[in-house]
Amino acid sequence: MDGFVQLFSDYNIPAAFLVNIELTLWSALFSTVLGVILVMMRISPITSLHKVAGIYVEFFKNMPLTIIMVFMVLGAYAQLKLSFSDTFATNFFWLAVTGLSLYTAAFVCESLRSGINTVPLGQAEAARALGLNFWQAATQIILPQAVRGSVAPLGNTFIALLKNSTVAAAASVATETSSLMSEMIEYHADLIVPIFLIFAFGYVILIIPIGMLTTYLSNRLAVRR
Amino acid sequence: MANAPGESAVLFDQPGPKSRRIIRIVNWSAAIVFAIALVLVLLRLYNPPDGENQLSWELWKPALDGEAWSDFYLPGLWMTLRATILAVIGSVVFGLAFGIGRLLPNVVIRSIAGVIVEFCRAVPVLMFMIFFWRFFAFLGVEGEAYWAVVVSLVLYNGSVVAELVRSGVGNLPNGQREASLALGLTHTQSLMEIEVPQAVFAMLPAAVTQLVVVLKDTALGSIIMYTDLLQESRRLGSMYFNILQTLAVAAVVYFVFCWLLSRLAEWLPKRMQQRTAAAVEHETVAPIAIMDPSNVNQIAVAREMKQRPYGGAPRRYHVHHRGSNASIREWRRTRYMQGYDETHPESQRDFQKEKEAWPFFKDNGKDKPRNGDSGSTHNQ
């Protein structure tokens, strides 16, 4: 028991979780922006935009996140000399955010698209029958319903993003939770199970509220058809 | 892209001559912008600042020749596939066991299965891998990295499969259960002999999509020194200083395998629909965690509105409960949260009335009429 308490004073566990939360929030921001652009490209009638967005989504959906993270550090940074900062830690943090954002944007795009799929065809037909033009129909009839329909898949995407932020370890972010857990196990081999449970329950505690909020919002915002 | 025509039908009118011209102009200018971007990327690869030309054959040759394949990629790929196959078999067994466990009438089994499944879905796979890797090393297990990869993937993906089984059972038309109970089967018999076998067919396409996740997640093994495809390509790259090229080759191999599996998952629903009374899950939701709601119910309702198999007659089963929070026990309570059932408009719950009837919200002294026992919960 003493050793268990000692762990909390020897290692700054909340700080490690904070790094993961920061990674998640920044990546959520960038991937949402990129995902909205992608979904707009994807539903547009313009073939080249449509194709490029389709290829992007298909590429990142079928690519392991680990290889993207490794590529960010060993390919983009070490070989192509793309870097964000001269400080190693900051640089790797932002490289990880870039990798996570590029990866998650594909899933954000798919979530938004599945939201658009929930809008029945009759809604657009009715809007057109009422004499609304494309812009009016899109902004007043279709998109509001589509956004409501995509709350649940978006919530799932961001929960997955929080869990995926541990893969930043592959991009040499040494302060986040999985790296810290690895380090702690190395020095306190006798406490391996308690150490794992600390981190596991940390994630359970972080994820339950997001899941509950998503459930609440998607029920609250659900369009009753 | 399969849905593209449907989507444009929702969002756009058929373009006239004027908008066709605009579309053509934007189309070409966008294509030119993308081409320029591609050229810029290639230029960067050709001439990176104080680095060597990444397009030169000297760097690509060792990443592509026969020795690279026979000594690095193929052994790595074999390790990846070996872990994938075992993890898939394990997750199906785990998923069926715990998915059925969550549906059994016994409260103890149900709650234990529920806690384990929710825990395994919430913890990042990498955490599991690091833990089991060290743990197996202490226990002195041979090939600890391999077993850590397999066990972690089984725990996570198995719990996802468990949720798929549960949602598959929840999506069955209620008549299936009613009929089997009327025939004198017990709840457990009805579950095991009637509902789960149908649910398995309904969930197969979504489960195949989950295979893609398993295959992708084996790459996490490279972090715990498992010599999979990614790890081997890194080793090869550090020998010839051409890591960019070897990673590109590995990425192509991963992509090809994942892409083939994704196509299989798209093709399966057509085959599986014949074998089940439930709606086959076409839409696969990204990896999920605790209490996930999914919008498959709304998608399905939207779809049912236009597909009338019996020529105009509404389908005769409820649209209650789709998605992985489905539970056959609570269908009466949750169906109206999930969507409006047009075949039973009279049974729509009136939440306002219920709130008034609910004792906690009742004003003291005033005697408001109660609306049955909390709405239509029990009197169907």
C-alpha cells in the first residue's frame, strides 16, 4: 500500500493524462476543420474535389495510425526536415498532433457523411417543392438535420481519438500516459497490476462522461421521423 | 463513393446548362490546384533542405529488391497476419461468449459480462499491450510480445464484437422472440437457438469491418518490439538509411490488405440479408466506447421510409432499438427514445404527461390524475 501511494508522489500521473488531453483537444480541433472541408468536397457535385476527398478518406481509413505516427517522426521530420520547433519535445508534440489530425479527419468526414445519410430524400423534395433554392434548402432544411444525425458517430470518433492519443508514443512523445506507464513498470515491476489499473481507470473515468454526453446529446437532438 | 448518387439526389437539383458550365470550370481549376500540390510534394521529396534526393533509385532499390522482400517484408507480414488471424479467432470467441453473457436472464452473469466488456472498450489497446508485454515477460512466457499483441487485440476487439452481437439481437423483429416463447422455449433457449444465430448473420458485415481494425492495430505491436511488418520495415530502413522508402512499401502492403477486407465488408451485406430477419448492419461505426449510441437506428428508419417491400404496406415490425445499446429486455422502455414507429402511432409515449404523473414532480396536496403506470411501459 505504501508503494502504491509512493507512486503518485514519485510520478506526475495527472500531468501525463494532461498531455493526452492536450493532444486530443488540438487534434479534435484540426481534424474537425479538415473533416468539414473533406465532407463538403465529398458531397459536392464537382468531380475532382469529390475524387480527391474520396481517395483521402479511403487512404487514411485503411492505414494503421502507428505507421502514420512513425512516418511523421522518421519520414517527415528526419528525412524531409519538416519541423515545428527547435525544442524536441514541442516538435514531437506537434508532429503527433499533425498525424492524429490527418488520421482522424477521415473518420470525422465519414461521421458527418453518415449524418447526411440520415436525412430522408423527402425533406429535400419538400424543400424544393416549397420553392427554396439550393442554398436555402441546404442551410435551413438538410444540414441542421444532418448535424443532429452525426452527433453520435462524431462522439465515437472523438472517444477513439482520445484512446488513439496514446499512440503518440510512436511519435516520440515521451511524456504521455503509455510512455509513463512503461517507465513506471520498468522501475516498479512488483506493482505492475496496480500501475496498469491506475492508468486503465484513468481512461475509463475520462471516457465515461464523453460517452454519456454523446448519448444524451444524440437522444436530445435526435430528429423524430 | 457508393452513396454519391443518392447524396447528390438529396442535396442538388439536376444542374442546368449554366451550372454545368460553372461546375466544369471549378472542376478543372481544382484539378489543377491538386496537380500543383502534388508537384510541390514531389519537389520537396526530390530536393529536401540539406538532405538527399528521396526519389533516387539508390534509396528505392534496397527497399524494393528481392532480398528486402524475402528477409524483411514477408517475414514481417507473416508475423502481422499470424497475430491478426489468432486475434480474430479469439475475438469472435470472446465476443460471442460475452455478447451472449450480456443478454442472459441471470443478473450476475449479465453484470459481470457488462463490466468486463465496458472496461475493455474504454482502455486504449496500447495500454493493454504494454501491460501484457511486461506481465508475460515476468511470467516467463515464450514470445511475450506476440502473446501481448494477441491478447490485447482479443480483449478490445472481442468486446466490440460482443456489442455487435448484442445490437444484432436487439435489431431482430420482436416477433422472433415472441414466437419462440409462444412455442414454449425458455428465454435462454430462444436466445441461443433463435435470436443469436440470426444476429450473427446480421452483424457479420460490421464484424468484417472490425477485421480491418484488428489488422491495423497489429501495427501497435511494433511499439512493444513485436517484429511485425512495420518493425521489419523500420529495421530495413535503418540499415540503408532509406526509412521513408521502406515505410512507404510497408504502408502500401497494409493498405492493400485493409482495402481488400473493406471491399469484402461492403459486399457481404447483400449476401447476409437473405439469412436473417433483422436489418443487416451496413453502416459500420468507428471504434466505439462506453455507452455509445449509434445513429444506425436513424439511418435504418430513414431507409425504411422509402423501401416498402410489400408495395406500400408499412413493414410489420418495430424499429425499436438499433445500435449497440440495444437490450432485448428494455425494448418497451427505449423504443420511443430511438425513433418513431409509424406502425404503432397510438403507442407513442407522452413524456409531458408522464412527468406530471411521476410522484416526484407532483405538487403536494394536488391530486393529478395518473396516466396508468408511468405511461405505456407495461400496458402494451
